[in-house]
Amino acid sequence: MTALAWLVPAALLLGGIGLLAFLWALRSGQFEDLEGAAYRALEDEPADDPARRDEPQ
Amino acid sequence: MTAHALPISAATKAEGAARQARPDMLTLAIENMRCGGCLKSVERAALSVPGVTSARANLAAKRVSVAFEEGRANELDVIEALKRAGFSAAPMHAAKQDAERAREKYLLRRVAVAGFAAMNIMLLSVSVWAGSGGDMDASLAALFRWLSALIALPTVVYAGQPFFASALQALRGRRLNMDVPISLAILLATAMSLYQTVRGNEQVYFDAAVTLLFFLLIGRFLDESLRVRARGEAQNLLSLQSGIATIIEADGSQRRMPAHALAPGDCLLVAAGERVAADGVILAGSGEVDQSLITGETEPASASPGQQIYAGTLNLGNALKIEVTAADSATLLAEIGGLMLAAEQGKARYRRLADRAAQIYAPAVHGLGAATFLGWLLLGAPWQTALTYAIAVLIITCPCALALAVPAVQIAAASRLFRRGIVVKAPDGLERVAETDIVVFDKTGTLTLGRPQLLDEEAIPDEALAAAAGLAAASRHPYAQGIVAAAGKRQKTMVAADGVEETPGRGLARAGAHGEERLGSAEWCEVKASSGGSEVWYRRSGQAPVRFRFADMLRTDAAEVVGALKRRGYPLALLSGDRKSAVETVAAAVGIETWLGELRPAEKIDWLAECARAGRKVLMIGDGLNDAPALAAAHASVSPASAADISQRTADFVFQGQRLAPVLEILSTAKRARAIALQNFGVAFCYNIVAVPFAMAGYVTPLIAAIVMSTSSILVTVNAARLAGGGRS
């Protein structure tokens, strides 16, 4: 029974981290374009980086 | 649905005011961005414009957000750059869309929180119920209940807001909606469970209350996201259509700007072959214009200075100079605006299927709950027990399945239609279109393509066609373009002639080695006009003139679709503003027996009102400005993406492409959607029939209530998903 004393809080904590991660992802706009995200994952080029912008494309 | 009932002038003024604010962020609708490759090309094209600092394309919304440094770039540069990369783009106002997305996110956050809470509480209460009667000790069970309470209370306060707010609003208006029993069940269950937890009793309903909240929120979220997506697609279509106008500044210089930013008083230059971007009065220039999008009339009309001209008119002749006027001074538009306002009010009375179900259901739920409570009190049970049983009844009857039944089906139906190039604009449009029992078509632009095509192509000798096309290639007149297209079909190479001179409104001429060649009106070619219809002559000196006749061609599958509708048993009618003879020809060609021509917008409405009085529900399919009031008055309405923007704004569905077949797809999808929604109601109803007596008798434990509820919700969702099947057509 004493195992429950840390198992239950641990379960809630892990669940809570998942929830916070989702809310953060939502806030940072990761769910704005679900179709496009699927394709972006396949992109070979490095992600858009402001420092690299002025290089010839 | 009330937004488009606004007087047209209000929207125009607001857009005029938006011009002063020069944003450094810009959202563009992109018409043909369809894959991951396009996504990257769009971003790259936008970034290639000097001064653009970032570009982020959104494939689902078909838009790109561009940030640029003020003064170094403007929206037109970006649009031109995208055009060079092969994408047609149009600027749009993002503010309204953002507010809608904010509501969607507000719901999604609550879905997440309720989901988290529901899972954890369920875990705890399954342990409690599995352990009860076994070796679980009472203090541990109590601890678990307290933990559940700790999770449930903040969740209910946070995630329940959308329901509480809506229920309060309904009660203030002295009405009952579905949110009243929902809020009541959640609040009572939570309060009662808290009371029982404090007293150390077993009847704790936290799991049921939060699970209920979770499923109901999913339903709300689906409903809202359908709405947001439908409106977003509709806004894209409208922005893409408005295009770019050339304005002449006070100092005589010309500037290109997006049509939505035009303001009254601006002076526009409309070149031959261009569409007029705003309503106005002709200042200079005269010639012929094609007003088929406004009046349904396919014959070109003449235009002269001082005449009123409407957005969507195609300029066939000379370049016209137009002063943009406020929309409310225009008589036709004012009339149409008034008719629309009246027609929209009629439609607002439509009650959605789910609301009608709730109207019957909500009192029944309250009645059963109250009866259970009073019944048990009369039987001598303590008030806590009676209340617990009453809550069980409220929770059991509180229809997760009912709340999911319609939105889940509609979102599946809408995504099926989206994939086939049909935009569902009104969320209740699917329900209304399923009820229609008569289909009314407009002619120009709906049954026909709305642009001239060469008739009797085979009868024209190769040589004449090639020579005429050589001249025609120099012109942007729609007839000239029709000739070029016909020549292009017959032979692969075509030589554009040099030294062609165009006399706008009359024709083309070229002095060649073999004498003069002319292409244009009968008068221009010095031959006698034969029929006075839409025709163009080609004449080379010393040879017999060749006649090219033009007509607005039917959509390729118009007759087929009409036939299919007849087989399905729909009575059909054709209402048009065009000449009677033209309407009769088209009616005969597609096989519609009931037709009326030369109708004014008000007469179209009268005809529809007559149908409505006879108890018929009309599906109106039309595209012109003159159809807009009829589209608003009909029970449900469809318009092609080439329609006048006011018609697109009014219609419940907008379809893209050259074919008319989407009309059939809309009807069959809507019918299937209704059938599945009714099945879902059936599932929810059966479940209630079985579960309610048990709940009233007090046999339903909180755990059983929660499990049964989830099962029926999943059943309903899976049933709805059947509709989404099938790929792109």
C-alpha cells in the first residue's frame, strides 16, 4: 500500500506534464496546420532560420 | 448566417477604412496550394521578395502569412512573386478569422483539460469499485475519492464554462436549451459527490460528471471547427475572386491595388477583357460590356459615360474609366440588398435538427429527474439517496451521444465534400439541403459556363480558322479568345500575326502581303449581319467572309446531371433573367420542362415564395448577382465558385470546377448525413430506453453510468466516420 503514496502522485505528475505539453504546443501554434506539418517533416532542408535567409535559394 | 444580411454599403466602407492602416503582416489566400511541394514553393517565392522577413504557409487553410518591412515591400510585390511561381494569391483580412480560431482554441484547451481529468478520475474510481467488497480498505477508498474531488472541482469550473455560459444565456431569455440539463447534471453531480465524499459515502459521481464534460466538449469542438473551416474556405474564395484593380491617381499615374482596398471616389481603369472590380459610374470610354454575371443576360450590353456599372461586369470593348461609387447609391444593388435582407430573415427561423431534438428532450430530462427525486422521497428514502438517484438519471439521460450525434456526422460529411472541391458554408446547410424536394436552376453561369464558345466549329475551314486565330491572338476580347482556343484544339502550332491593330468595340485589322485582313463585327468587315446574334466575321480582301458564331455553352455534364436529378424524382425548374428564346433553347437542351425567362430578382423570389406556400422546399442553384436574393430565399442554395461574390456569400454550398456533378454529390451526401444522424439519434434513444428505468430504480452505479455513456458516444462517432470514406473524385 505504501507504494501508492508515490505511485499516485507520479501518475498524476506524468499526466500533468502531458497536458502541459499539449497546452504549450497549442499555444505555440503547432496545431495551426495539421496537413502541412505532415509534409514539413519530410523536408530535407534545415528549418527556416532567419540567419540563413539572405543566402541564394 | 446574419453577417451577409448586412447592407452592402457597410462592408464597403469598412474595407475602405482599412486601407489607411498599413500593416507589416499580411495574410494571402492561395488558390492552388495542394501538396507539401507547393507549401515550400510558396514560402520560397514569398521570401524571394526583397524586404520580406518571414513567410509561413498553412496547407490546411490554404493561406500564407507574410511579414515584411514597411516601405521595402508591399502586398502587390508578394502577389506578383507568387504569380511568377505559379500560384494565384489574394490578400485577405485576417482579424475576423483570428477571433473564430480563438474560440476553437478556447474549446480545444478545455477538451484537453477535461480529457486529462476524466482519464485520471476514471483510473481512481475503477480501482475503488474493483476493490470494493474485496481487500481495499475504507480509508484508502476515501483517499481516492478525495483525490478525485481534487482533480474534478477545478476541471468542472474551468472546462464547464462554455455550457454554463450558454445555459445562463438561455435561462435569461426564459428558454430551455440542451445546455441547461447538461449544466444542471454536471453541477448537481459534482456538488452531491463532494457532499458524499465529505460524509465518506460510496455514491460518488466525479468520474461520470467529468467524462460527460469531456465527450460533450468534443462535440462542441467538432461543431466549432467545422464552422471555422467552412468560413475560412468561403473567405478564401471571395478574396481570390476580387482580384486586382488598376487605379488612376490624381496626377494621372497608374497603380495596381487589390480590389478589396478600393474606396468610393477612386478612379479605375478597366482594360478590354477585364472584369470591373467595383460598382461605379463610367467617366470616359464607351463600348460593349458583358453583364451576364449581374443580369443573366448573355447578349453584350452597351456602355457609355454616365452609366452605372456593377462589379463583375466584363468589359468587352474600349478601356473604360470608372469612378467608384458607394454601393448604396446603385439602384439594382439597393434593390437586391433589400430583397436579401427580407429573405435572410425567413431563413433565420430554421431550427437545426439537434435543437429540435433538444426542444423535446430537455423538458423530458428535467421531468424524469424531478420524478425520480420526488418518487423516492414519497417512497420514504432519505433525501440524499433520492437526490443521488435523480442525478444518476440526469447523467444517464444527458446525451453525450445526442451531443455528438449531429456534429460528428456533419464534420465527416463536410470533409468528404471538401475533398471533392465543395465548400460547405453554412453548418446547417447539410440539414436543409437534405430536406429539399424541388431543384431550381439559374441559366447563365450555372447550367452554362457563362463565357462564349465557338459554335459549329467543324464547319469552319482550317485555313480561315488559323488565319482568324492569328489575328485574334492579339486581342483580349472573349470572342477572340474563343477563336484562339478553338484553333489551338485543332492544330498544335499557331502563328500570331504581326502588326495587328485593334479598334476596340469593332474589330481587328492587319495589312498583310496578300491584302488586308479583318476580324470583327459585321459592320467592321462590311458584310450584312445575318442574325444579329453573337457573331464575328473574318474577311480577307478578295475572299468570301467567314462567319464565327458564339454561344454560351452548357456545362459538359449539365444534361446528365439534370437527367440524374429527374431519376431521383426531383421536379426541376429553370428561372433566368435572360431572353425567353435563349432560356427555351437551354431548357430543351438539358431537358427541363418548367422554365421562365426575363425574370427580375423580385420575380424569382415570388416564384420561390409560391413554391414555399405550396409546401415545397427549394434547392436553388445560381451564380449571378440577380440570383442572390433567390439564393437567400430558397430553403438551401448552391453556387459555383465563378459566381458573383454576393451570391457566393449567400449560398450554403460553393462548388469548384467546370462540372455540375457536385450538385448530385451535395444532395446524396446530405441525405446520407441525415440518415446517419437519425441512426445516431436512434442509438442514443435505445440506450436511454434501456438505461433510464435502471437509473430511476436506483440500480445504476456511477461506474456503470460512466461506462455506458462512453460506449454509446464511441458508437455514435464510429457510425459518423463511415461517411468520411472515399477519396478525391
